[in-house]
Amino acid sequence: PHAEAVAALHALLSDRRVRAAGVAAGVLDRAREQDPDPGLMDRLIAADYGRDGAELLTFDRAAARLPGARLLRA
């Protein structure tokens, strides 16, 4: 389940021997408090794009709700 996966990843990144690169730590902190849709991978991708000033274009309606994302119509 989403909540268990996020909790396990957060626990891993809380270990002082592990350091998250890029946007992962911030995304995981916010993912624990948010609805599981859109998923964690979509959140990581969108955050990475946003860090670079790029827009995420997606066919996934849930992912399109993320800041900096836009839904493409087929």
C-alpha cells in the first residue's frame, strides 16, 4: 500500500547513513500527508521537472493535478 511504501522510504531516508539526492526528501515528506493519487513516482517526476523549470505533460489525470503539470488530451 502507498502509505506503507512512503513510510518505509521515509524511514530509510531518516537513517543518518543515507542521504537523498535531488527532490526525493521533500517529496517524501509531503507524500506522507497527501492523498495517494497521484502516486509517489508521479510526484518525484513532477518535482524533478519543476526544479528544472520544466512542465510535466501527462495523460494521467491524477498526475495532472500536481503543480506544474498539464493534462494532455488524446
